Amino acid sequence: MVKDEVIKYLENHRGQIITGGKLARELKVSRTAIWKAIHALKDEGHDIESLPGSGYVLDPDSDGLSIAEIKKHLNTDFLGREIEVHGSIDSTNSYIKEGGIKHAEGFTVLADRQTAGRGRFGRSFTSPAHEGIYMSFLLKPSIPIDKITLLTVFAAVAVSRAVENVCGITTELKWVNDVFFNGKKLCGILSEAMLSAEVNMVDYAVVGIGINTNKVDKTLHDIATSIYEINQTKGIRNELIAEILNRFENLYLNIAEPSDILEEYSSRLFVIDKLVEAKWGEETLTGTVKGIDDTAALLLQGDDGEISRINSGEIKIKE
Ligand code: BTN
């Protein structure tokens, strides 16, 4: 696509004025094609200034999604090797579930904005343009359904490691799918699986990750934070996406032996030894969090000292 070539060229010349004529000659397309590509790229969130009579310039801090930039930082074998970037889409998870499963394992979809971003339990996930990473990828693991939570655990650990490495921010985890900083949510994860005809085995899974990178919606200020709000880091979406994919693939390849990863996940949980109320379906249970088991199910100790195992649902801290 012309726009992929245009943004690749501008990325390699950040901050420099490039004329439409030069772009057209370099990429062997018409000036009209360049003009259309620039419009599409601006819509996708690239900070490109059009200077009448002189050309186009990509802001050195531009944070637009770019496959070429992601691939510069990507060192995976299969995850993110095939990527689609959309300006606006309903939900990247829904997009893969509804038409993307024919792709090979690792197929990744990104959007600058989601119009119907989804969270767990049918909640919505606010996904305004240019303000976050909204990413989903397709997996075809051969695991029984009761191990599906491991994918969420791997994503939470991958995001934590990547955010630490790229942005210098140390995060904490709330069982089972939230990445937090200082009591506020930075990232949510939604893993969805389709069962195969074989009893209780997963056919394919879609892992969706939503991270607030720039501004947080005013209505969410009390409960959510972003990378920019934490330490003013900006312009990192592409690098952070690649780093999450790198780290996730590495963890996923160890799915048969997840004990070290579960240990790391557990050490990042800020709910250990806290009194919580766990909710799943119509059921609720109050108890103290004692840890997780080898499928990442939560271990809750009730007043009577008995330990209950909770493998899905969510928790609310009571103290
Ligand atoms: C949650 O907080 O309950 C999970 C939020 C998951 C949001 C991500 S954004 C990318 C992907 N597409 C979606 O519709 N949801 C996930």
C-alpha cells in the first residue's frame, strides 16, 4: 500500500521537509496518490504537517502506528509477523474472531481507535484515537480450556516487562487481567477462546490488550492512569507494541512449563494477603488472597481457614 511506503519514508526522515514531488519520484507513484496517502496517515494519528508550497514533515515525536516502525523493534518468529493497522475499528478482538481466524497463528491487529472496545463481563473499554494501544493477536495453542487463563497471565507479565523496559515504569497486577500503577488501571487484557470438537481443548484464542499511553478520558481519572501521566513518556506506541509481542512470544513458547512465569506473575500481584470479595457469575465469596495455583486460579482463604480455588471472575479489595 502506498501509505505504508510513505510513512516508512517519512519515519526514516523524521523532522525533515520532504516535497510531494520527491515522495512521488522515490515511491514511483503519482502526486495524487501521495496526497491521498498523507490524508489517510493523518487520520491514523501520524503527526504530519503539510507545509503549503514546500512539502510534508513528520514530527520527531509523532506517535502514529506504523508497521515498519514496529518491525524495526520486533524479534519474534511468528507473533506480529503479519500485522494489520486500522485507523478506526469496532474492536480488534471482534475483528479477529469474526474473520481473522483463517490467518496463521500470530496474526496481529492494531487500531488507533476502537468504536466498541470490549472489556471483560460485557463492559466497554474506552478507546479514543491516538490515546492508547489497542491490540489483539491470534493464537492456536493446544491446551485444555482450564489453562486458558495462562494466556492472560503471559500477557500481563509481557506488558509489565515491556512497560518497565521501554518506559521505565514498574507496574503491579490485579488478578486476573489488570495492570496497575499506584492504585490506578494502566492496562486491561481480554483473552477469548473457541473450543474445538475435541473435548475441552482450545481451538484458537484471541488475546486483546488495551493500554492507556497518552491522555486518560476525564471520566476515568479517578480509576485509570496512562504512561504519559505517570512519567510524561510519549511517542512510544510502536516500540512498546513490538516489545510486548517479543516478550509474549517468549513466554508462550514455555507454555508447557509455566511455573517461573506464574511465580513472576504472583510476585507482581498487589492483592496477596488482602481481604477481597471475589465474584463469578451469581456467586460471591469473601476471603484473604493466599496466592494462585498452577493454572493461575486464585486461592482464597475464608474465615474458617479453608482455601477455595477461583478460576474466573474478578475481585474487589475490602480493606
Ligand atoms: C478489561 O479491562 O476488562 C479488558 C480490556 C481489554 C481491552 C482490549 S483493547 C484491544 C482489544 N479489543 C477489545 O475490544 N478489547 C481488547
